Amino acid sequence: MGDAVAAALLAVGTFLVVASALGVNRFDDVFCRMHAATKAATLGVIFISLAAALRVDGSTVPKLLLVIVLQLLTAPLGAHLLGRAAHGRGELSPRTVLDELADADPPDGRG
């Protein structure tokens, strides 16, 4: 039973990481690329780490849980900072319909 659950988690995690890589290469806007890189890749790493935690000895599980916690802490924070910097530089797609940060960032990007 544990092997089947680990295989399913590994398959889902692999799919999410591959989808993230495809999204980063395919999307034209920096914000769409950032979304693909953080959401899907974070979930993919979590699923792969959980699959590994089911298959390894008990001494490695805390390290894998630390990987999950650090991934959850750093990926959204890094994406937020990159998004603010990109918005400050005016890197919006021509197809952008709504800019909710238009009043928050000054045009020179020093906000």
C-alpha cells in the first residue's frame, strides 16, 4: 500500500514540476511565468518530498519535512519580491486588463 501511495505522490509531483517548467517557457508575461514557477513547482516539490518520506528510513524524514517548510517559506516570498520589482519596472503584458498596483508603485520603481 505504501508503495502505491508513494508512486502516486511521485507521479503527481513530477507532473506538476514538468507543468511548471512548460509554463515558465511558454508564458509571455513575467507574472504568469512567476506564477507557474512558484505554484506548480512548490506543490511538485512537496509531493515528491512526501513520496520520498514514505520510502526512506526515519532519520531522513525530518530533513524532508524541513525541505517542505523551506519551500513553502521561500518560494512565495521570492515570487512576491520579484513581482514587485517587475511591476516597478513596468513589465506588464500588453494584454493586462487590470493593474491593482498602479497606485502603489511610483513609475520610477522605487516603491
